[in-house]
Amino acid sequence: MIFMTVDRRGRGTLPEEVRRDLGIHTEDANLVLLEKTERGTYELVPATLIPKDQIWFHHPEMQARLSEAEADFREGRFTRTETVDEAQAHLDRLKG
């Protein structure tokens, strides 16, 4: 069991073993998420910043749409085209 002390201001230092296991390197600035579990405890999760031009990809709605599209592919619900003209005609039909 590993303990961490927290001072009156709520600051603490992660023990070296924990930092090593999380892949946290002291020479870099690191982000760690505290995620609440279903049991009401918290989990430390190493985090990275997402570049602003990629944040849309991580939005829950986009992740749901991607999951749906992947399920469609797995279950064979897609249209294959051979040429650019066929692909454009298919897209035009979908718009209509």
C-alpha cells in the first residue's frame, strides 16, 4: 500500500513509484485526471492535452457517430463504388 500526504491547502506529491507507474516524468509538466469510479473512489489517469484542431474528434457526440459507423461497417451496411462518378452519384442520392 502506498500513502500520499496532503497539506492544509490540498497539495500533495505523488510518490516516485506511482509517478513511474503512470509514466509521469518530473522534467515535464504532466496532467493527471482524477476520474470518479462507480464505487465512489477516484482513479488517477495520465492525461495529455488535445490540440485545438483535433478536439472535435473527442466530443462524445462524434465518438458516438464513429461507433455507429464502425458497427455499420462490421455488419456490412455500406455502399462500395468503383469510380469517382459512382461515388458522386451515390452522395447525390444521399443528399436527396
